[in-house]
Amino acid sequence: MYGVIEGEVDIWINDKMVETIKTGDVFGEGALVHENHQRASTALAKTNCLLGFLDREHFLFAVQQTPMFAIEVMRSYSDRLRRLKYLL
């Protein structure tokens, strides 16, 4: 999972740009909850970016130690799915 610390990242699905992720947003969280998961989208930097990275091990630790972290990730994921529902 990546968090955008600075910059903007475009999310593409099936050769269509569907969303721009901005500072404070996260992407790639689906790969942390699905084992052997095929990517559903492609992320391309729109501007110069500074990203934070969280692998599965650290993600699970953060979820266990900070339940509100898990809620915020689920909220972000749910919001994105709602927006994409109308675009695809």
C-alpha cells in the first residue's frame, strides 16, 4: 500500500484514467488483503511524488495496534469503490 505524501497519482483501469489520488490519500490497499491478487488498476505518477510504503507485515501490525487505522483504510477503499461504480 502506498500513501501520497506529496504529489498526485493517476489511477488507470482498462486504459481509462478513473481517478487522481492526491496528498493524504492511499492506493494499493487491495493487494494487502487479497493473497495472490491480480492488480485491478495501474498507478502512474501525474506529478513528482513522495510516497510512503507499507508492506503486508507492517499493515497487519498497524491494523492490530491501531484499529482506527483499519477503519480509515476501509473508508478510503469503500469511497473509491463507490466513485468508480459510476465511472466504469
